[in-house]
Amino acid sequence: MLFRLLWLVLIGAVAYYLFNLLVGLVNANKCSYCDGHGYWEGTRGEKNFCKTCNGTGKAK
């Protein structure tokens, strides 16, 4: 019983680590100007097209 519980915890920890690794890789490719949204918010709240990444939200 204890052995199965330890395996379950180990598998959960590995899955958590891999998930965080993948999320970190995705976030590393975001445009720094618009924060990955493809637009930036103006002073009045309007959404303006990001010319730096051409609206894709990804860094070049």
C-alpha cells in the first residue's frame, strides 16, 4: 500500500515538473511589447494592434 502511494506521488511530481517546463517554454516566446496578446491597451482602454509582433503575440 505504501509502495503504491509513493509511486503515485512520484508520478504526480514528474507530471507537475514537465507541465511547468512546457509552460515556461511557451511563455519564453511571448512578445515583450504586448505581453503575448497581439495588441496593447491604450490610455482609454482601446486595443491597439501590436506592430512589433505583427499581431501574433510571439517574439521574432
